[in-house]
Amino acid sequence: MATVNSNAPVMSQDLLNAVNPKKPKAVEGSVEADTDKFMTLLVTQLKNQDPMNPLDNAQITSQLAQLSTVTGVNKLNTTMESLKSSYQNSEGLQAANLIGHGVLVNGNGVTLAGGKGIMGVNLETPADKVQLIITDPKTGKDVQTIDLGQRAAGTVPVAWDGVVDPTKLDAAGKPIALKDGNYLIRVVAERGGEAIKDAKALSFDTVASVTTSAKDGVKLNLPSRGVVTMSDVKQIL
């Protein structure tokens, strides 16, 4: 006769929990969380439906189609956020390589130092005639006009030596240049005899540092111009 052991070991709750782990709770707002909510509502609806007037297959199919659509949209949003993050990381690396480099951004000033200055012009459309006018901010008088002639759309960097009239020489026989300092600049452009409003003056600055954040993206810190975005940079020098 077989012997029955009435003192068989009892399966502990800890062991049961170990071999049957609970499904981790989905993160609020995630695709999994939205799916769980939808399925919970659908099951509740099926449990509480009127037995005399149950949901037909078309209604259930319609609701499942809605679930599929919502899930697809949420997955798309997740993918887009991932792409956005990857783009910002890539843009951040590109911006970091700009540290120490000169850039041209929208501005109305140029600095003449040691007889050297850099500025530029940005044209959204072609122009028959382009002039860059330099003004002394202390007197308000125009001190020089640089004729750039006919130009296609795009960015035109301009190197300036401060020499207004090359025929005027100093005692050493060198052309007389304007004093070092800060000057104002503006652009006058024409096409077909009419003024063009999309011509902008560009100022030179050097990228000192880069700031990145999920909210504001990548920012370039310029000593003279302040904070600008990558899209503000018209040309890298």
C-alpha cells in the first residue's frame, strides 16, 4: 500500500512570485499604458453589456481599429521624439566644432582692429547693385561706401581695411586708414531700379561656447552678439 506524505513542503509565496513575476506597470503616457487603458475599458464594456442587446462584431472591430490607430500615432510620436533627440545630439556635436571659429550673423556693426575688419551681406534674392555703407557712430556721418556691384542671392563676406581713399598716403607712404574702433553698417541694394528689402548686413563674431538643452536646442554663445541659434549663422569663416 502506497504511503501518502501529509507533510509535503508548502510552496512559499516568495517562490511563486519569483516564477510568476508581475508585469511591470507601464509608464504613464506611453503606448503600453494607453493600450492597457483601452483594453480595460473594452473588457469592462463587454462584461457589462446588455445580454439582450450585445455588441456586434462591427462595433468591436471599430473599437479595435481605433486602438490600432491610437497606438500607431503614439508610436509615431515616440519615433519622432527619438529622431529629434538624435538630431539635437548631432547638431550639438557640429556646434561644438565651431568653438573658436568666426561666423557671420545678422548685425549692424563692424569692428576695425589693426586695420582689419570683417563683415558681410546676405541677399535673399539677386540684386543689380549692392552697396555696403559704413558710418561713424560718434558723428553719425557715413565714412565709406563699398560698392559690391551685381550679386546673386546668397552670402557675401567682405574684408575691410579701413582705407577710404588709397591715393591718400601718410608720411611713411602707406594709405591712410580710419581709426580702430566700432562702426555701424547698412546695406543698400537695388534690382530693376527699385530698392530690395531682403538685403541684410552681417556682423562678424567668434563662437566662444555652445549650450544645449532639450527645450531650446543648440545655442551658440558669441562674445559681442550674445546667444544665437545655428540657423542664425549665415556663413562660417
